[in-house]
Amino acid sequence: MNRLSVRLVISHVLVALIGGAATFAVVRWLAPALFDESLRLGPAGGSGRGPGTGQGQGSGGVLRDQFAAAIDQALLIGAVVGVAAAAIFGVFAARRVIRSLGTVRAATRELAKGRYDLAVPEPKEAELAELAADVNQLGAALAQTETTRMRLLGEVAHELRTPLTVIDGYVEAMIDGVLPTSPENLEQISDETRRLRRLGEDLSSLSRAEEGRLGLQLASADVGALAVAAAERLRPQAVDAGVKLEVHSSAAGLIASVDADRIAQVVTNLVGNALGATDAGGTITVTARAEASQVLIEVTDTGVGLAPDQLEKVFERFYRVTGILRQAQGTESHPNPSSLSPNPSSLSLSKGQTGSGIGLTISRGIVRAHGGELTASSAGLGRGATFTLRLPLAQASSRA
């Protein structure tokens, strides 16, 4: 009784039975009365009375009973035929529906086995077609998630492999006496060790950001002043790279409820990325201003720019934009120049590159945890890019 096919057949039979019973009751009730009325009026529409009336009434009663019996028999036969036809049609309809559901069920089982590329054919029924479309969409999302997971594992393995290889090489060379145990060589090992620790910290921050467990220490702060201070800390790097750094705060008192250290980390990361994307002679502009009930921090560079399809991809874990002319070095507070490196190995082989390639992912997680948003825009490749951080002002936050 719990199977859908049985329920569909029974529902058709019940519909037929209810319809047959209603038809039988109505016809059984109306037919004799209508028959009596036709006898009373007579064939010519008269009263049907006169000589021989009693005999007519007697023969009419017998005829009436025979007519009622014939109707009952015909209705019973019709009801049986109707129920049988309904049952046959119910079996046909149930098999068709169950076949479509079976296809969807088989597809979900394949999805559970990891075959995310299997597409479910859409049935003719609109509701089942919508279900099949949802299953196909689920499969595509799972396939994307699996691709991202495999890429993440590969990137993490790569980021771990290079510093471990360097450390192992130096230690082995020192053991064999090829390299002296000098402060310079130990510093190389220390740099790679710090890089491994930074990678672990960044992965931990990424996990907390994606799970909403950043543990923000919120307090009212002037976001404009935070942005200016964070950008100014990277001015020495900009000078060394021959890049002009312009910092503006259009208004004082851009107060918002934020974790000051986290917001400074985001701004530093954005400016560090801009340094990695801008060649000598270029310009980086940091602007803090108010717009409606939000405070906006914009970091604009004249560097390599972004293609339209890269505006969201740059926030993916370990995504790297190709074509960087130079790399920012030695930035502070979790910068992420590596997210803009031309290839994975360039990060690992360049001294001073400590980013892990997930700085923008962490930064967006931090901003969203504050109730804001971090977006990217660009006029195209070779035409620079702008990263915009939006946070609700203190008044808007309190109303929310």
C-alpha cells in the first residue's frame, strides 16, 4: 500500500467507483419519476386518463418495474466496465510516472557514487521535468565542488612541497658538510619554516571564514583612518617598487562596528595585491568615503587588470591571474601577492613571497562576516582593477 504505483491505481479505481455510484444514485432516483411522468402525460401530451385507466395503470406499473430493472442492470454493467477501464488506465499512468521517477532515482544513486557528469533526461510531465532539472543542477554543483576540492588539495600539496624540499635540501647539505651551518643558511631554513606556518595560519583562517567562525572583536572605529594607516604601512614597499601610492579619506568620522585588526588585514591584502599587479611607474589609489548608509574603501591600480570572467574567480581559493609583471615583496599582515602570480612555482621560488594564494578568499570572508561585501571591477586586461570594500555605517548597523 505504500508504493506509489499501487496508490495511483487505487486512486483511479476509487475515482471510477465514486463516479459510478453517484451516477447510479442519480439515475435510479430520477429515471422512475421521469418514466411515470411520461406515462401520465401520454403519447400526445394528454392526461392519460379515461376508459381503461385502471388497466393502463396496472400495465404501466409493470413496465415501470421492468424499466427500472433494465436501468439497474445497465448501470451495474457500465460501472464494472468503468472501474476496469480506470484500473487499466491507472496501471498505464502509474507505470509511466514510476518509470520517470525511476530514472531520477537511478541518477541520484549515481550521484551518490560520485558520477556527477550524469545528466537526467527530462520527462514530459512538467513537475517531473522540474525535479529532473533540479537533480541535474545538483549534479553540476557537486561536480564543481569536487573540482574545487581536488584543486585545493593539489594547491596545498604544491605549497607544502616546495618549502619542505628547500628545508630538506639545506639540512641534508649541512649534514653532508656541503653547506656550512651558517646564520645565512639557517635563515633560509627559518624563512621556509615561517612560510609553512603562514600557510597553516591562512588555511585555518580560510576554514574559519567559510564556516563563519572568525571570532570578530567588534568595536566602533573610524574605518577611513584604519584604511589610511594600513595603506601607509606599505608605502616603503611601493617606493622600492617605483609605484606611486595615493591615499585619500574624503570624510572624517566613517564610524562602523568592525574588528579593526581584521579590516586592516583586508586593506593590507588588497594593497599588497595591487603592488603585485602594478609595474614600476604605475599608481595605486586608496580611497575611503561614505555612500548612503555604507562606508566604501576602494583600492585602484593601473596594473594588469582583469578579464570579465576573472572578476569572481579572483576570490576563489588559490586562483592566480596570469601576466603579472612583478611581485610585491615583504608585505605585512597576511598580504596575498601570490594570488596574482603567473604560475604556482613563481611564488615558491621567489625569496620573500610569503602569501598562500587564498588572501582574497579570506578577505571576502572577513568582510561578509562584518555584514559587508568585497567586489572587484576592471575595464579589462591591461587597464587596471578596482577592489571595493563595503561596510555598513554604525547607524545602519544599529538599525539592523
